[in-house]
Amino acid sequence: METVHLKIRTNTKRGKHLLDLLREMAKTGRDIEFEHIPNQETIKAMKEAEEGEAMEASSIDELFDSI
């Protein structure tokens, strides 16, 4: 098995079609797998949450007021 990282511009017609094709192929066989890797901003937020540094809000109004 070989791992390949692709950057697909999904804001183009060709990029959308390619991604749709790969997703469809992944549904029908075991030869293609999708692995979702979070970006750096998401990884940082996850670490903050694990360390208890994340903001907490008891209501949606409190959340929006703090932003």
C-alpha cells in the first residue's frame, strides 16, 4: 500500500469532480481510504480543550456575548 497526499482545489469544477469520483470509488471498494487530518488551528484548539484552557459558556447568549 502507498500513501499519497493530494491537495485538491475544491472551488473548481475539476477539483469537485475529482473529489466526488474518489469518494464514490472509496464507497465501492477497499483500495481507497479517506483519512481526515485536522489542520493546525484545529489541533491547537483540541490541545487547549484537553488542557482545560477552553472557554466555557452555559448558554448560547453567554457564548455570543464573550466573542
